[in-house]
Amino acid sequence: MKKRVVKKSISKKVVSASSLQSLRLLAEQLGEIIPATSMNKTGFCFTTLAKEYKLKKYWENKGQKKESIASFLVLVYKKHPRVLKKLIRENLSRAIERRHKNGNPILRQEADTLSATLFKLNIDLKKEIGELDLPTTRPSIVPPRIEIQKALGVLSLHPMLLPDCKKLFDDGHLNESVRKALEKYEVYVRDSSGLTLMGTNLMEQAFSEKGPKISISNDTDARRNEGLQTGFKDISRGAMEYWRNYSSHGDEEQMPAQDAISILGVVSHLLYIVQKSKETTV
């Protein structure tokens, strides 16, 4: 006599105390990778996912992210457990991309912890989550947070720094974005001065107080004029001596994003001043 095979499945159920505990933990874990709401009406968040999966009636914004997500998960787990599994499975890759773009990549340990919580709820995604290509430690090249990327975007960088220096920055190559910007500044000064020198020697002669190739100021006060020329020369020399040397060494750690923004802003400012000096002498 053949044994009857009972197929294990997720079905509508009464949610036990242990499952409620796991669902609240899951709400916390998913809340770290999928936002509850978004400023953009079609942005990636639980609010829009509830609409996409026809679960809108189970979503209620309770003011607190965890409580909103937990309430949603409990109701969907109870009424439509298969849909919940599908929602999570189909949106993990989007969540991973979002976190990476925000400068906070999902690490292997975090994904495995999520997988274990799901398994307690009879949602088995171990194989799929295990196959995800995730770092075990935080990578050195990580995009800055979105708000920091936007902050650089409003600086009105000199056109010579766009789009490549901005893209390098947005992709997390902070040192390279700075190195590239200083390289562009060096080339611009060389072309503008007619000199064939490089680095600090170029800046020293291009902006020399005595017969400069590029006059930064035409102030009628000779003493003030010389002071401005000296100051600009020293800033340019320092940029080559310190920032360019630092960013050109491949073994240096990535500088903080706020430092890279500051340097790019200064280089942009220097470019605008040299451009203005050229326009006034034409």
C-alpha cells in the first residue's frame, strides 16, 4: 500500500506567539532594507509594494516604521502567506541595490540572519539567499549616501569636472575623483600659462608674484595685489603637494565623502578663478 505523501505548504493560519515574535523581528530586518514609505509616490517602499501585490488593504501607516511593517506582515502572513513569500523573494535584489547605492551594502551575515528568520516562518529562501553575491566585510569602494551625492550635485562644479569627476564620486571612487579633478586643474593651468612644467613647479611659476603667467588679481593696490597672487599660488601649490599626492597613492584608504566634497569644491573654485582671469586679460 502506497504511503500518502503530504505536501508541505504555506497556508492561511492562526499566527502563534512564536510566529508573531519572528514576524516582528522580520519587520525590523526588512525595514533595514526596504523603507516603509517614500517621498516619491512610485518609489521603492512597502507602501508601493502593497499596491503592486494587491495587498493595499493590509497596509496602514501607523507613524512608526517598525509597527507599520509588522502589522502589514502579520496580516499578509495570516491571509496570503504565498504572496508574502513572493513579495520578499522578488524584491530582495532591489533592496540590495538600494542599500548599495545608499553607501551601506548588505553584508552576507545580515542576509543569512534574514534567511534564518524567514525559515522560522516556513518561508524557505535559504538557497536563493545563499546564492546572492554579497560581501562578507564592508567594501572600501562604496557609493556615498544619496543625500551626500545630492549635496555635491548642488555645488555647481566647474564644467571641466563634469561628468567624470562627479560620476567617480557617486560610484564611491572618492580618491580617484579628487585625483582626476586635480589633474584637470593642472592641465588647465599648463594650457593657460603656456608652461610645460608640472605639479608644484608649474603652480610656482604660473602664479608667481614677479611676472606671473596668470594674473589672479588686478587690484590697484600693489601690495594687496601681490598678497592675493601669493595666496592663490600657495593654495595651488598645496593642492598639488598634499591632496594630489595623497589621492594618487593606491594604498591609501578612501577619504571620507565630506572631505572629497570639500576638495572638489575648492578645485572647482580655483578653476573658475583661473577662467575669470583669462577672460579679463583677453
